[in-house]
Amino acid sequence: MSSAPLSELDAALPGLVRKIRVLDALSWPDGVEEVFLAHWREGKAELPRVQLSPREHSADIAALEAFIGRCDLGHPAGNYLAMTARSYATAGRMLGAIGTPAFTQFSSALYRRPDFYYPNQKLSMLDAAQFFLTTTDALLGGARIPPTQAEIPAEAFAAWMQPELDRFFGEGRVTVVLDPTLAAKAIAGASRIRLRTGALFSELDKNQLLQHEAFVHAATAQNGALQPNLKSLGLGAPRTTQTQEGIATLAELFTGSMDINRLRRLALRVLAVQQALDGADFIQVFEGFLAAGQSQEESFRSTQRVFRGADLRGGSAFTKDAAYLTGLLGVHTLLRIAIRDNRPELVGHLFAGRLSLADTLRLAPLFESGWLQGPTYLPAWASDLRLLAANLAFSAFIAQIKLDVLDLEVLMAFADEHENDASAL
């Protein structure tokens, strides 16, 4: 079959994927949290009663398979469209397998598992999560870092956020809405940022959510939609989730918006996904979050994230929460290599739409020719390459210092030796 014109394929793809809405399909009904916590407090814990109803997407999947057959895989944009369509087809199959073991298999194909081993780096995301938790356990155990107070109602938080969005995007381009059905406290689309009704936010949440949801997720979707020749770059395809969450989490780090509890939450979710895959049921994972210091409400929602669409009796999981650390380390590494190899333009590619890490390289010729354009909306931390280069150059070097051969006494001896050498001159 001969390939179709790129413009025709680009215009067709959004309509083909419109019905495949992963998070909406996996949402739980109102009231489940209250019932579960009431039983748990009475010492009569039981698994949440959630109807796991597969979604029928066979017609959408067939249309996407036909679409892939019309793409020119030898052209960077044609290949991008085919890979994006294949990602949505896998998501459709995952939603068709809700509540079955195949659900986890498709989820792992989209987002990977925490125990996926990277042979070049000789680690898994499970190792990274354990490292972050072990490192932060000692800090929090000493009670020298006070907990963050969340006291801002969602309505007040929305009233604060809307003017910030108007300043960055222009008035009315991205709006804040309240949604009682969210498992997360906030979710961003191209033109809306939804906040969970009834959630309480902290002062730290302000810049964290602004950087993460607005200046990355909403901005990249807007940038993609503004592309003159490939508007499908604005689609939030599952294949871009790792990179999207990686950029957004890195933005929190680089702007000083991530506190120790946020880092621990990300690491705990990775462990929780693995525990569920290894057979822990909803109650056991919930009690694990509680033991790690989360509130009952937060522990329920964290566990809910892991078990959306999965068998609550254990052995299965929605693995998306493993993507945050994977993406963070992947994006950070890409940016370090880009600065080292004098490829600063790759930073702009990351924000020019919803791309995977590999897309930034595969689509590079189209950016260089001007067929694809750079981002319209770019957060401050990514737009000043001088500051970003300094950050990345320092972190690249500091990663070479082996902490396992150092402790404070060794460091003090090193410093004393230097002072003695100086005094002998």
C-alpha cells in the first residue's frame, strides 16, 4: 500500500484516538475512598468495591492499524505518526483488558515496570527509588525537616493559579477547573488544568504544580498544536508519558519546587507498583504507604493510582507511576549529553510538542530544515541555556564523585590535610 500525504495523516490521527482516554477510563466512582477508610478505621478492612469494566476499542484499534499501514516509515514525521498510532492502539488493548493479567502486560509495554533493568547503567528504577528513600529516611528520621502544611482549599488555589496561567500563555488560553473525580490533585491537558475538588494545597504546591502541570504538560501540548505541519505533536500519546513526566519532574528540581516529601512520594509509588506486581493486594499496599508516613487519605489515593484498572487482589498494577523516575533520569541524561556534545537545540525540541526522548533526535532534521518549529511557550529554566548548561555541567561532574568511599570524618581529614599543606608554605 502506498503511503498517504503527511498532511492528510496528521489531520486524521486526532480523530482516530479521540475515544482512547486512559485516565478517564480508569477513574473510580465517588464515595469509594470514604467507604474504604470507614471500614479500615473500624478494623474491618476490605478491598474497595470497584467495577472493573473493560472498554471496547476493537474498532479504534483496527482503524489505527490501517492508519499505520498508510504511513511512510522512512520519513521522520511518517514514522512519528505510525509510532504514535501504535502507542494508542496498545493503550486501547490495555483498556480492553481492564481487570485481567493482560492489563498489566500492556501497561508495562507502555510505561515499563519498576524492575526493568537497564544493563548499560546497571540499575533499575526500583534501585533508584530505594536510594532516594534510604537517603531521605535519615533526614526525616532526625525530625529536623518540618512537614509541609496543606491548608489552601482547591477554590482558593484555582483563584491564585489562573492569573499565573494568563501571564504565561495569554489570557484565557489555559483555564483552571475543579473536578471531584480526580485521583491526582491536578492534571493538565492542552487548554485546561483540573484540580481535585476538596483537595488541600500547600504553598510549596503552588510553584510545583505551575512548573509541572502548566509550564510543561500544558505548554508542550500547546506548542505541538501550534506546529504548522505536524499538529499531532500536541497529542498526549502514552509513548510520550515517560519523557513528559521526566521534563515536568526535572522542572520541579531545577526551579527549587520539589521538597523532600514530594521526592519520597515519587519513590514510594515506584515501590508500591512493584509490591502490587509481586502479589500485594490493595490493603497491603495502602498500609505500606501509611507506614511510610502518609496520611490515610493520601495513602488511599496513592494506592488507588497503582490499582486503577488492575485486580485489587494483587499480582497486577497500572505501572504509569514508575514512569516519573524513569523519565526524570532519562531527560536529565539527555540534557547532559546535549550540553556536553554542543547540541543545545535539543532542549527546544523537547518542548516543541509531546515528544519521546528518541523523537528529539529522529525529528532533528525537520527542526533544522524549519519544517518543524521551536516551542512558542518555554519556561524560564529551559530558555536560558547559560544557566541550564551550568546546572548540567556541574551535575555531570559531581556524579563522578564516589560517596561510598567518603564520610564526614574522611572529608574533614582531607580538609585538614589541605590546611596543613597551606600553612607549610
